[in-house]
Amino acid sequence: MTNTTNSLLKPSRKWLIYAIIAFVLFIGNVATNLVSKNLEEFVKPYRTVVWLFFVVALITAVTVAILDARRTSDRLASTAGGNLIAKSRQPIVNGGTEQEESKIEPSSTLIRPGSAPPLPSLIIGREEAMRDLKTRLGIAGKGQIPAPLQVVTVVRGWPGVGKTTLAAALAHDADIALKFPDGVLWASIGQTPSVLSELAAWGRALGAYDLLRASTVEEATAQLSALLRNKRVLLILDDVWEAEHAVPFKVGGRECAMLITTRVPGVAQALAPTPSHIYNLGVLAEQKAFELFQALAPTVATQYPAGSLELVRELEGLPLAIQVAGHMLNVEASYGFGVAHLLQELREGSKLLEAKAPADRADIAKEKTPTLAVLLQKSTDRLDNEVRERFAYLGAFAPKPATFDLAAMQAVWQVEDPKPTAHVLVERGLLEPVPGTGRFQMHALLVLHARSLLAE
């Protein structure tokens, strides 16, 4: 913070003047009781007036002190609030060069309204994705000419593929801090967002406390648009389930950009200006997936290399599933127990679905960490009974790898036309078209979840 900024934030202390006046008046009144009786009689007619001035001066001193403190607080929020993330980012560098493995240490920054979650503790295998998204945001690599700023970018992928982790890493990236010096605003949307509250949180992060009094979404959006008109801010909307939930957050000015994450293809298509504005985040390549597993469970990976590699393959490179499995195996190994049996159980899947998700997936409001099954159930709970039942049956008959054509779906579901159901499952992110093959893929973790639905 510059010296100029510090001087702006110093209280004016005008209240001291009134406090001194009050003090002098008080001493004067008390002193009359200590002097001669003749002098006391002389000042007696004026004592009421002096006491009145004393009370007025005291009240004025207190009032000015309170207002001075509030103005100082507001200036501090205005100066630091909008730049909350920009000031706290740590560069992903090592010895002056970008890390090859992107193994990032966690941030100690407290989560405040409108700000991004802490820096992810571990990212492996997302170097290319980071570069691609930064290019879309107008950030060039060494020796490259920056591409035009892409105002809206939608990141889409399977549940658990690492969309939120990638967005959080970008929010704390040093290059992003330079590109968007006025900071990052973050909103976690979810299935049932409180849109007005999230907009108010952005206003609070920018130091615009008047926005807290906005009574409608339209009013809050208009105020935010005015605030951001000449700012350079990155707006991040995480975990969007419905396109209409994102619309009120489109408040950035000409030099702002918006990054949206969603698991739902229909939402991505609705929010992206063109198909090229959608970034499809895939699973990890096998080598990177195994490196992630090694980082999480090094002893197990060393003692059971073949079984570990087989588990990583069974989990099809999904970072969330690898994180959960790696953590479970590492804990088991640290107790000195054999892990061969647990490796087999994790490959079969039931243990994995029952396991708790990583700590960063915890529900802070409910003080509860969901299981993987609960996280996946968010997608299937939105299906009607008939479509959910067909999804479950598809998992029961899934081959390895789990890909199907329309004829296979027709046979499993025993319907004349499988396209409407397949369309819904693709739209909800539960099936993925395999380009150029006429087939559809279901991730291994979703296959396990589908089979678990049949057992309910």
C-alpha cells in the first residue's frame, strides 16, 4: 500500500478538538467549587450555560469520532476490498520460471464475501489447461503476441474433473493479477443460489456498502455495472446449474472478463456466445493421473505399483476420484495396515462412493463433508423418475470402457426411440458424445453411481 493510500486511511481526529473543549468546560465547572465563595457567586448565573456547552461539546466529540472511524473503515474497504485477491495472489513460479508440475502451496488468505476460495493445495497435469484459459483471457506466453480478450469463457466437464480447482488456481495466478489489477470477484452459484446475496457480496468486496440495501436483483445489477464500468476485474461464476442464474452477474465493463464453470452442457451452450467460447476440461492423461496418485499416496504407489496403476486406470483419470482413493490408501498405509484388499475394494467401487470428498468440498453452512455418492446424486436428483431409472439400467449393463450407441440404449431401455432420453442425459452431463463415432461415454464413477441407484 502506498504512502498516499496510507495518508488517506489515517483518521482526521477532528473529534479531539471537541473533546478538549468539553474537558476545559468540565474543569472550569469543577473549579468553581474549589475557589472562594464570592467567585462562585459571581459565576453562578453562567454555570448552567457552561454545563450545557460541556454536554454539547461532549456529544459532538463522540459523534465526530464515530463518523471518522466509519469513514476510515469505508476507505479501507474501498481500497482493499476490490483488490482482495489481486493483492494476495502468490505467483506459480520456482526460481523465476513457471513450475512444470504446477504443485501449488495453499494460500493463507481468509475467504471473504465475493472472494475466491484459497489457492488449491495440489494441481498436477493442468499446465496446458492453465495456459489455454490464460490465452483466452488475453495473456500471452513468452515471446507471443497476446490474443484478444475473450469476454466470456465457459469451462465445462464431468463432475469431479477439477473445474473449481482450475478456476481457483487462475484466481490466484500472478499473470491474472497483472491482467486484472482491480482484482477477482467470485460467486459459488450451485443449484439454489441466493442471487441478491451474492451480488451484495460483490458490492461489499468492492467497498460499495450501499449495495447491501438494494431490494431487487435488478437494482443490485445496475449498481454493480456502474461500479465496474471502468474497472479491470475477472468475474468467476462457479458451479452454474441454470443459465438464468448467471445472467444477473454479467455486470463487467469493457475491460472485464467472465469465467463460468458448469457440468451441464446445456448451460454451457446457453451462456457461451459461440461454441468456441466453451472450454471442455477433460480427465487427466494416464501418466499425470498416476503422478497425482503418487503425490497423494507415495508409499502405496511404491509398494504396489501395478495395483496402483490399475486403480488409476479404473478411475479413468478423474481427479476427484483419484484424490479420494489416494487419501484413503495413504491413511491406511500410515497405520501400518496392508492395503492390497482396500485397493481391490476401491477398484470395485463401493468403498469409493461411500468415502468422503476432499475437505474443500465441505458444506461450511452444514459443517458436513459430503460423500462422493452425495456429490454425484446432485446430478441424478434433477432427473424425473423414468429417466433416472434408465440411467441406472445403463450403468448396470455398461461395458469397460462404458460407451454405448443408440441401438444398445434402445435394447437396454426397451423403447422405440432412445434419443429423447439420451438427449436429457447428455444435457445433464451424465453422458458425453464421443466425436466421430456415434457413441456415448459414461465415466466410470458415474457407472458406479448408476449401479448404486438400482440398489436403493
